[in-house]
Amino acid sequence: MKNESLEELKSIIDNAPEGATHLDDINTYWKVNSEFDYYFHDGNQWDYSEPLENGTRSLSDIKRIIELIEDEKRLDHLQKCNQIFNGRAGSNYGWRVDWNHNRIAILDTGLKGVTIRNAIDEHIKKMGDL
């Protein structure tokens, strides 16, 4: 994977022609329907091609990377909010996941030093696969 920014990755997806499944190293979009059915987009239409040899990235993989980066930003935001709150209040609360008969919540009144990621990981361990 190249070292593109989130905005650059989103642009790859936003600019993909309908039906595109891959992008090559020279930013040509491809539609791969099967192991023998390859098309490249010339900017106007899809043209049949020989199978690709290398240098392509799956658009579905790029979409997944975008989702992961955005999830990371969300968790980092919550963690930063907790740090700011603790700094202002002179407290040192961490995070906890609370699941009871009324709600499921991620609360910022957990044990000292527990990050948002740790709290979620501990809840996953406790609950197992749902």
C-alpha cells in the first residue's frame, strides 16, 4: 500500500468509474470479473485487456483501510476528550463499557489509565463472540 492520506484514499474511491474493482500503479482503474476477464478504463469506457501481472490494489481493500483510519480517528477523539476532561477536572478516570438491563454505554468513569481501546478490548474478552 502506498502512503496516501485519508483524503487521497477517498479520492481514489470517489473517482472510480462504475464497476471498477482495482487500481494499478499508474492510477488506471480495472474491472476484474474473473481470472480470465480483465478490463481497464481508458477514461471513457471499459476496454478488454490481458490479465494483469502485478501492481494492482483492490478497491475493496482501500475502502476497508479508509474505514480503519476513520475508526482510529473516532477512538483517538474520544481518548483526547477524556484527557482534556481529566485535566480540567483534576481527575484521572479511564474508560469502561457498561452493559446492563437498561443500556450499553462506554463511560469515562472507569479505572485510572484504562484507554478507550483497552475498555472495548476487555469487554470483547468478557463477552466473547456475540
